[in-house]
Amino acid sequence: MRRTITIEGLLLGIGIGVLGTILTPLVRQRVKPATDAVTGGLTALGESAKKWSEVAKEEVQDIVAEAQFERMRRTIDRDIEQPPH
């Protein structure tokens, strides 16, 4: 289907192009602070999550080390309590 170009359509297209050219910098000025704030917030969130995961990892390592020590202590106590053969 072929469309015919009308003067109204041509002027509308040119007007939209000019309006877009004018509005783009204005919108960018308004949106940039918001995007910067979101980026900063996400960066802070990522750093916080990284710190939390490091703390959690240390806690798990401590629990594992304590369990291993307790198992070793029980083994030694059991070996001490058993009379020699």
C-alpha cells in the first residue's frame, strides 16, 4: 500500500524533529540527576552487599573451625580415656 506525502504530514514530521531536537537537552538535564542518584544508590547497595557477604563468610568459617576443633577435642578426650591395649 502506497502512502502519499501531504504537506501537513511533512510539516508534522519536521515539527516533531525540531521539537525533539529542542526537548532532548532539556529532558537530559532533568533526568541526569535522577540517573546519577540511582547509579550512586546501586553502587552503595552493591558495596553493602559485598561487605555483608564477607561478614557472613567469616561467620561460616568461624562456625566450621569451631566444629572441627570440637570434633578434634572429643577425639583426643576419647583417646585419653581409653586404656592402652
